[in-house]
Amino acid sequence: MLFHQFDAISGLRLVVQGDRDHERLLAQNRELQQAAPSQSFVPDIGGDHVFGTADPYAGTTPELDLAFEATETFLQRAFALD
């Protein structure tokens, strides 16, 4: 992955990732944070790669709700929807 290009992309970015995700993906997220500290990174405490959901989808979880809330807050701020 071209981490150095992540911050060069115009516009704001949000990364929401469970802190219990796969270690390889957590390591990539840490590299993205170093390459683009001006972007938004939200840890989802207790969340895994699918935010505690099941396949097939069986309903929301606290971890998924946190991801949705972080996304909503980010979008409101990015588009001045307050």
C-alpha cells in the first residue's frame, strides 16, 4: 500500500477500526496514521474487523453503533451539517 499517498488525496478521510482487528490491518492503520496525521482515525474499542456483527447480519452491536456514530460525527463536521 502506498501510505505516503494517503495524505496527498484531496479531501478529508475517516478510518474507523476495531482495536481487535487482525494485527496486519492494525499495523497498516498505524502506518496510515504516521503518514497522514491530519486525517481522522477513530479506534473502536472492543471492535473486531466486522464490529462484532454476524454473517448473515443479525442486528447491530455496540461496536457497530460506535462506528456509525463516529461516521455521522465526521460527516456532520466535514459538511458543516451541525
